[in-house]
Amino acid sequence: MKKICCVFNYPPLYRYAIYSAMNKEFNCDFFFGDSVFEPIQAFDVKNLAGYKGTIHAIKCFKNYVWHTGIKAVFDRKYTDYIVTGSNNYLINWILLFYCIITHRRIYLWSHGTSKEHFSILERMKQKLFYRLPDGIFLYARFNKSNLERLGCNPDKLHILHNSLNTAEQSKIYSYLKETPVLYDHFQNNYPVIIYIGRIQRRKKIDQIIYALELLKKRGELINLVVVGEAADDNEIEKIVTDLRLLDQVWFYGACYDENINAQLIYNSVLCVSPGNVGLTAIHSLTYGTPVVTNDNFVTQMPEFEAVIDGCTGSFFKEDDIEDLANEISKWTKLSQKERLLVRHQCRRTIQEEWSTDYQINIFKSVFYCNEK
């Protein structure tokens, strides 16, 4: 019987659902690093059945990270390993060679690489790292071809995607309905778009504001609700004030109540994330609201693949405010019938490829196929 050891760099809150599902389906032990050297909300690892220990992360030379307290992961009872698929974590290299020597299976859970060209030394490192494991679970299809060019066997590349708490969110969705929550604030019937996520410069939220200004000059009045805490971008409110858009923008602030977030997303006609969209796309599509984001797929986060152009959202030319305004305008003019169809398409996309059930089925197809 398989005994799987999961060695991950950090326990982010959004991953609790999939880790819990893995623990129920497979015989898993979990070890987590204690830092990724940036503020990310973590779950309480003690609440996860199968949690065995925390390993301490230490930055060493260049961007490499060492972990202390790793002795427990080298237990002979483990038949398989799943590790965070980043080659700057030195423990991953050790485990790769350990599994080769001891005839155990090891899998990377990885973004892969979005680059096609490397220096000679970097290419050698990439080829070695990605060709050593028994398989790679990828967040997106986009980087699969780059790994194939590095010599990876396509049969060992498995598209796992990403997910949030699908079961909880589906339960919430089952009783959602249109409410006047947005009308009560804005006191008008203008279409409302939403941004939900951390307020960071890389998210380029200011571009939404400039797009609203451009649309206002065209005679199209659209409201915006911004849900999230300010991380490193504190200029947005000033921009709104300077452009005299205060009556069209609601800075809701951070919200950790999923029932409230669901209502805000569900009642919005569109979610806009001009920078790299990330899990904002999954969050929005889960509640049936389409997403607009930029078209630079090399710098995008993997979740952009959930945005199907013209179906669950669309893409605008990166940093082109006029093109962004045009895309926003298009989605705010849908008829009620068209909006219901889009809502259905968004939900179906999440259920089919961006859910915990989908991920568990991918794991099953690999682990049970490779069972020794």
C-alpha cells in the first residue's frame, strides 16, 4: 500500500481544502516549510489530519532556500513523495536523488517554466531538475510545451490546475440570488464590476480606474467595488479622488467572510484584474461572474487558462487602457439571457477542471496507475 510523503514549502490557507481531500483519499503525511518570505495567510497546520511536522526555511546563497528539521521526511515507510516543484528549494534536489537511489517515486507539484530560452548553465539545471522526477503535476497547460522542449516525457506531465474550497463554495452558490447589496451602496442602476484580491502594484488596479474615467467620457457610467486589503499600493484612492470618481468606486476593504464575498461577486456583472489574475479568476468564476485580464500569458499566473475568451471572460492588450475599457463595456451590455448563459459557462469550467474533485481524480489516475 502506498504511503505518500508531501513536503511543501508553505501551508497557504486556500490549499487547506485540497490537502484535506488528499488526506481522505490517500495515505498522506504532510510536512510544511514555515516561510516563503512574503506575507501569505496560512492555515493552522494542526487542523490538518496527516500533519507531521514543520521544517524551518532559511535563505542561503542567491535565491536558494535550505530547510532545517528535515530528517523525518527520509522515512523508509514512504513509497512516494510529492514536493513543491521549485528548483531553488535544496530539499527538493536531495529528495530527487534520494528517491532514485532508494527506488521510490517522486512527483513535483510545479508551475514548470514559462521560459523558452536559458543560459547554457541554467538550461542544464532546468533539464536535470525537471527530468529526474517520476511525474510533474502542472498548474497549467501553457508551460507544458516548454518542459517538453527540455526533454521531459509528455506522459509524465499531468495538468492538475488549482482550486479553492470547492465544496464550501458550491454550497454557498446553491442559495445565492440577486440582492440589492450593490444598489444600496451606489444608489443607482449602473452596471457594477468588481476587483477582489490583494491591492498590489503588480495587479495594476489603477488601470481599472483609468478605464472607468475613459468610459465616463464616452457617456458610459460603470461602478466598481474593490474588495481586498492594501498590500503595497496605497495610491488607488488618491487616483479615484483626482479623477472625481468617488461616487463610482466603493473601497469595501478586506473581507474574509466567504458568504459576503460570494454575494459581492455574484451581484457584479464582471470581475476585472488587469495584472496577473491568479486565483481571483477561480474565485470569480466559481460564483458565475466572468473575468477580464491581460493577454501576456508568459507573465500571467496559471489561472488565466480558466478564462475562455468570449465564454468565461476575455483578454485585453496588456497595459492598453482603451482596449481594457472596450472589454469592460462589452461585458456590461449583456442581456439577461446572455448573462445567465455566461454564469452557467463559468460554473461549468470550475467544476470540470478547477475543482478539488478534478484534482483528486488526476492524482488517482497517476497514483493508481503507478501503484507498485
